[in-house]
Amino acid sequence: MIEKTVIVIGGGPAGASCAWKLNKSGIDALILDKKEFPRLKLCAGWVTPKVFDLLKIHPKDYPHSIIAFNRLICYFRNVRVPVRTRQYSIRRYEFDAWLLKRSGIQVKQHAVRSIRKEGRHYILDDRYRAKYLVGAGGTHCPVYRHLFSHISPHPENSRIATVEEEFRYDHADSNCYLWFFKNGLPGYAWYMPKGAGYLNVGIGGKYASMKKQGKTINEFWREFKQKLHSSDLVPTREFNAKGHVYYIRHRTPVLQLENAYLTGDAAGLATVDMGEGIGPSIQSGLRAADAITHKTPYRMPLGARYSWPGIIWSGITDLL
Ligand SMILES: Cc1cc2nc3c(=O)[nH]c(=O)nc-3n(C[C@H](O)[C@H](O)[C@H](O)COP(=O)(O)OP(=O)(O)OC[C@H]3O[C@@H](n4cnc5c(N)ncnc54)[C@H](O)[C@@H]3O)c2cc1C
């Protein structure tokens, strides 16, 4: 049996940030992730200035590909609204591997299947034993499934369905475009240029509202592909997109049960207006680490439910 004070399940932004903070406090921890890093993670890779503040790094010191946007070109139905702001795009393939390495904590490749309690300890797959457990395994996190799902189920109307693809592309247009509510999509579609000659395009929206309209995410995706072809943004590509589901934050998620903590997508913490999940994952990971270290309550601020105030504010501060 391998024994640790804290075991973090999942080495994405939530788990890696939590581990980074635990390591700074000298706490004996281990990360278990079912995948070997760098690994593919479906995500547009839009990050806010707050993400870099939380990570205590200036964007120009980030060692991999990154693009800074001074504006987002938004379309609300068919009305074009350029929004002055300061936002960034990174590639999750690079960003997550960098964060994980930066945590300084030992990582083992292991897919956690079973979790049980023995006295005050958690036993994972009869192989790992820990006093504290951090669930950072994303939407299908085993900590959520085994310990939290029955008392704090993710509400159906918080479920976000997505389809997206990231690919090498010599994009002529390096603006970031967002189309809200196009063809009735209860969410938005994006065209997100990346550094090092990559592009990410995709759509995401509320699953329950799509169902109500009697339309599937794949139908919205077909319409968006036509838009990309006809607008000359991506005129010829045969797309090979994939889907993923995650949850936006509802009012009363349970984040802690005894010594088990839920972070990031495992807790369903993405913002309600934009489905932004990287920032809330990092913030929750850091807060869980603080709560474990100082034996203090673990909470997420209510303000972390929205992205738009930060998007607007970063445009104002950029002008000053
Ligand atoms: C299409 C799409 C686009 C998005 N675009 C954006 C965006 O532009 N900006 C933004 O801020 N957010 C975006 N999000 C949301 C964002 O990707 C997530 O909120 C974020 O990745 C959550 O981070 P996490 O660390 O909680 O989980 P994840 O990044 O999912 O990491 C979880 C880790 O746990 C591991 N794991 C899972 N199960 C097990 C197990 N049983 N045992 C061991 N390990 C396990 C996985 O391998 C994985 O590495 C998007 C999401 C989608 C689907």
C-alpha cells in the first residue's frame, strides 16, 4: 500500500494547481492521472488575465505558445459587437503538461476505479491510502461518483454539450470570433486562433435547451461548419470534431465532505455565462490546498460564477 497525506485524482488545471500549492506548504502528496501527459483535452483554450494572476506568472513568461487578444469580435444573433478586452489563448496540450510539471509533485499514471473509507483514511483500488482526497478528475471524476453524486447531483439544466476540433491551420484571420445564439444555439460558437499555427473551432450550449428545441448538438455543429466554409474563415476543411460534456456552476454545490474535496469540473464550477472552466478549476484547486493546509473552510466566491465582468474590466484596465 502506498501511503500519502493527500492524494489528488486528476492532473488537469484543478489537480495540478492544488498540488502546486500543497507542495509549497511541504505537504506529502501524490497525483494520480489515468493519462500520460502531455495529453489531449477538448477545450478552446481561452484563458483570462486572472488565470495568470492566480498562477503568479506574467503571460510573457509562459514558456509555450500563447496569443494575446485586444478584442473579441462577438456576434449577438447577426449584430457585430467588437469588445475591447485583454484575453489569451493557449493550447491545453502544452498548458496542462506545463502546469503538472510545475507542481513539483510526483505523478503516477493510474486510472482510479474504487474508493472506500477505512477509519479516517481513503483507500483507492486497495493500492493507495490517504488522509485527504482531492477530486480533480473532471466531469467523470471517481471522487464525485463515489462520494458526492448522491448528495449533490449535477442539475440537468447545468449540463453543457460541446463539439470542437483543434488542428494545424495557417489561419489568415487572427481575430477571435464568438457567435452567440446563432441559429438558436443556447450558447455560442467560437473561432480561436492559437500560437504555433493551430486553430480551435467549436460550439457549446445548454443541453436541456437544445433538447427542448428538439435539436441535437450535431445539428448545430453542421450549421456552424457551413458558416466556417461559406465565410472563408475555414473554406475547405473536412472536420473531424469530437464532443464532451461538462457542468456550469449551480447555486449550492457541495464541495467538501469530511476530508474529501471536489475541485474544477468534478464539482461543476464553470461560469454560468461563458462556460469558462480553466480559471475556476485553478482557483478551486488552490483554495482546496489552502483549506487542507490550514484546516479552514473550503469555499468558492460567488463572483467566480461569471466571466463577463472580468472580460469588460480587463478592457478598461488595458486602456488606463
Ligand atoms: C469543448 C470545450 C471547450 C472549452 N473551452 C474552454 C475555454 O476556452 N476556456 C475555459 O476556461 N474553459 C473551457 N472549457 C472548460 C475547461 O476545459 C474545463 O472546465 C477544465 O478543463 C476543467 O479542468 P479540471 O482540471 O477540472 O479537469 P480536466 O482538465 O478534465 O482534467 C481532469 C483529469 O483527470 C483525469 N482523470 C479522469 N478520471 C480519472 C480517473 N478515474 N483516474 C485518474 N485520473 C482521472 C483525466 O485524465 C484528466 O487529466 C471548455 C470545455 C470544453 C469541453
